[in-house]
Amino acid sequence: MRSAAKRKLGRPTDPGLRQRRQEEILDAAAGIFAQHGFPKTDLQLVADALQLAKGTLYRYFPSKEALFLAVVDRGMRWLHAAVEADCAGVEDPLERIAQAIRTYLAFYKDHPEFAELLIQERAEFKNRKKPTYFVHRDASLGPWRELFHRLIAEGRVRNLPVERILNVMSDLVYGTMFTNYFTGRDQDPEEQAREVLEVVFHGILSDRERSRRP
């Protein structure tokens, strides 16, 4: 007598397999792109590193460009997640700013390949409307904008345009990150963040000199 429902043969479907394989591809591709550069990276290098057929990669990413940009995008998502996680529960707004800078500098020290990939993106995809870094940066500024408005209202920060504050501080840590990468500077992120904040929070002029300036 036949069963009313035929039993399916083979392994049961693993709903997480595609996601895991995609992450494996992104992991391998990040290092290979950083080492060889976008123009010299053939997807066969990525496939060989994972012991996959090259055609398998195209089931996850339609082109080398799509894979590269996905790698860069994931790096920025990781950075944003790291900053959010480390700042969670930090009540004092000024300490939250300090923690964000420490995490930012530590992230790029631990993952220098992402600094390299940002450089490659700018070199190879100049016609993009906005680089991936700035897409993510601009999308994450909302809470920091609110934080600085609150600090100004409480009299803890000078009454400067908030966008100017955000731009200057963002440019400062962005430039510090790339200087670290270009020069191979291996400074402790905690110490470096402290130096940055000493200048940002206190300035370089003495109280007497500030009182003499208009």
C-alpha cells in the first residue's frame, strides 16, 4: 500500500547553509582583494582558497565587482556594529564619544585589510556617487547629531554648528586611521584616542591665549 505522502530523499535543506557559505566567500575575498588588488584578483583565486568551483561563486555574487563591493560593505557594517556594541550602556555622552573613537581606531588596527579595500574602492570605482564608507558614515550620524545637540543645550560643549563638529571629528579619526595604515604606525588605540581627545576636548591654546583672541 502506497503512503499518502511520499518521503523526500536526500539531505534535509539547511536554511543557514547559504548564509554561511556567503560569509566564507566574503572572508576569503577580503584577504585576497587586499593582497592582490581589485584588477589582479581573479575569482579563481577566491574559489581555490575555498576549494570551490569558480562557477559556485557566481551563484552568490554575479560579478567580481559585486563581490568586492559586498566585502567593503560588510567591513563598514562590522565597524558600525562594533561601535554600537562598545558604546551600549555608556551613559556619559562625552565618554561615549571617547569610546567610539577608541573602538574605531582599534577596529582598523585589527582589520587593516578594510583600510586597504577603502583605498582600492576609491581608485577603481571613482564614478560611484558616494563611496561605501561615506554611505555608512552618513547613515549612522543621527544619534551622534542628537548627542551633540544635547551637550550644547546642557552647556557642556560650545555652541557651534553641530554639522561642523561632526565633520571635523569624523575627518580627524578618518585621517588618523589612514595615517596609521600608510605609515605602519602601531600605536595602542587607547593611547591614541586619548591623544586625539586631549586636543579635541581641550584644544591647544592656553586659557590666557584663548582669552586674548576674538
